[in-house]
Amino acid sequence: MRHELIIIGSGPAGYTAAIYAARAALEPLVIAGPEPGGQLSKTSEVENFPGYPQGILGPEMMEDLRKQAERFGTRIIYDQVEKAEVCSTPKRLWLSSGEVLEADAVIIATGSSPKWLGLEAERRLYGAGVSACAVCDGFFFRGKPVAVVGGGDTACEEALYLSKLCSEVHMLVRRDEMRASKIMQKRVKATPNIRVHWNTITVDILGEQFVEGVRVRNRLTDEESEIPVKGFFVAIGHQPNTQLFVGQLEMDANGYILTRGKSTHTSVEGVFAAGDVQDPIYRQAVTAAASGCMAALDAERWLSEKKFIEANP
Ligand code: NDP
């Protein structure tokens, strides 16, 4: 069946795009993807989304966004796209169920996934001290010691952010140098309550119900030690969920979809990108939602121009 607009992804970007597109009578179809609600459906309290003075639970906020999108006629399919052909006309999407969908325009809002170390305790203690987002969860560790793993710009940013809230920030860097830009390194080194542990590998996260500490090993001496912390932030990079579109859309060296100027237009006509999938810098729910709105407006304009051209050849 051919649709005017299909939105891939159901995080803040996807649902906001759906709200705007549905109100513009485009009858959008949302493919919810492997993690309906996106990364926020896995977080606890969201306290920085404007409009919620008391904060709101991430899953609850995503439920509200879903209901708001459905209220205006959005249809949601709880399935995932296995293969996409976005350069063709119409664009074609193959779902896990076997269904094949066709669309005039597609908004890609598939988000990104934080990279993890691969420790069992990371999963067990996720939301109980383990996090991949200091801006989201740092507040819960006010006055307490925390650890940040990684030596890139993200890790430095997370450590600097946490240093303003937490008693001490232990940065665990696996080599004897950081990958981060010089200026970020300088800021980190100039912050008295950030302690950088060089050549340090995370062996395990300690704690049964909540994070109590981290066991580390010095890569040069093989010596193991424990650092008591209440929060454990993994900041070893994000992976944009763009594997479906490799070879079809222009991307940067890290796989983020490139958009044209200040718009959400990708390198392919009728394909728009919104949210973390095209944003390596801000990665916030509110910025994702804003770009979802932009993508819906861009798609609506593009579709009406296309209809006009087709009607007036
Ligand atoms: P990066 O890939 O730049 O850095 C990842 C860091 O994590 C590296 O220090 C890496 O170590 C370390 N790491 C990777 N795997 C492991 C592991 N298994 N155990 C321990 N450490 C590990 O990712 P970022 O997210 O920091 O940055 C991504 C891009 O976004 C970069 O281009 C960055 O400049 C940009 N960015 C820009 C910002 C800004 O301009 N304000 C803010 C944030 C990001 P190693 O070096 O040994 O590989």
C-alpha cells in the first residue's frame, strides 16, 4: 500500500513529526522500530523537558507523545524496517512481518544508540546508577562521587557537566592520552574535582541493587583497585542507527545522516532526517522533538510542491 508519508522511528523526533504531519492531514504512518518510544522509554525521570515542572517519567512522556500523535490520525505499526530503498520512486520499506510499504516521502527518525562496554552489570544496573547521559541523570548524583568512562569529547563534556553537581568525578581513560579536543582536555584538567585515571580499564561495576563502586585495572601494571562511586556514566560514543541507509544517503564519517543547511532535507529528494540520527552534538529530547517538527514541515512543503508539479506538467 502506498502512503504519502512514512516516519521511521518513535522517539521524540518521530512522534513530533507525526503530530505535525497528522495535523497537516498527511495521515502519517509511524513504524515504531525495535525500541518503541526510543531511548527515553528506557530512562527514569525526565526533568529537563520544558513544560513538566515536576518532571515526568521517560516512558510516560513517550506514551503522551504517542497518544498526541494518534489523536490527530497517526497510525502506528509496531514493527521494524529490515530493508529500505529510499532512492526509488516510490520509496520502499520492507518490514520484519514481511509487509512491504511504499511512500512518497520518508522521515528518518531512527535515533542513535549509546555504545556500551559490554559488562553484564551495565544492563543489570541500568537506571540504578548506570547511565549514558549526564544531562539526563546527573542531577540524581548531587554531592556524590561518580565515574565517567571514555576519553573523547563526549566523556569530557559529561565529566565537566557532572563536576558541577557531584563531589568527585573519576574519568576512566583506557590509554595514556585522550581522543578529545585539546580545549576540552584543558578544561577537564583545570577542574579540581575531576580526577583522570589514565591507562585504566573498567573490569566490573559493583553493587547489587544500586551502583556502589567500580573495579578497575591499570593496563600497564595489571594492578586492580576499587573506586567507590554512586553513578557510572558510559561515554564511549554513540552509534547512529543508519545502517539501513548506508550507500543511499550522504553521511558523515561517524555515520550520522547529513542534512542540507538548516533544513532536514537529506541528499535524496523526499527523504528527511530528524533527531539523533542527524545530530552528533546536542542529542536532547527537546532538540530531537524540534527537528521532528522541522522534518514534518519540510516534508509537507516538498509533498505539496511535488503534487503541484505533477498536476501542472
Ligand atoms: P569518540 O569516538 O570521539 O571517543 C570515544 C572515546 O571512548 C575514546 O576516548 C575511546 O578511547 C573511548 N572508548 C571507546 N571504546 C571504549 C571502551 N570499550 N572502553 C573504554 N574506552 C573506550 O566519541 P565521542 O562520543 O566522544 O565523540 C563523537 C564525535 O562527536 C567526535 O567527533 C566528537 O568530536 C564529537 N563531539 C563534539 C562535541 C562538541 O563539539 N561539543 C561534543 C561531543 C562530541 P580510544 O581513544 O582509546 O579509542
